[in-house]
Amino acid sequence: MKLKLTPTQNLCVGYLESGFELIQQDDQYFFIKGQRRQKVLPKTLNALVSRGALAHTEQGDYKLSDEFIEHRKRMQSPSKTKPTHH
């Protein structure tokens, strides 16, 4: 997984992490949450899939990949800098 994302790709991940739903209307994609709507280009979604951040489901939906979610948890965990003692 390539972890380096562009600002636009990070924005898309942020939309998904904050509860936006990704929908397709005709040949266009949008992030939708309540009355808010933000267009996203298919090439951005494809780049996120190729970098491992998004998974494309059998139903044709996009979602954050399990691997990416785990990576985000590791990056946000305060224990990553503290040694663990058993």
C-alpha cells in the first residue's frame, strides 16, 4: 500500500471517515451527507484504490479498505511512540 496521498485524496478519505456516503449518479460520483454534496472525479477514486486506501466491493461500491483503516488507527494511536512493557 502506498501511503502517500495527495491533498485531494486525503480530503476524500476525510469525507468517508466523517460519515459521508459515496454515491454514483450516471457517470458522476458524489459524497453525500444530509444536504451537503461534493463531487469527486472517478480518477481520484481509482487512484485511491490503486494506493490501497479504498476497496471496490463486488456490489460496485467504494469503501475505506480494512488495511487503510488499520493504518489510520496505528498512526493515531498515542502508544506508537511509547514502548510497551509486559
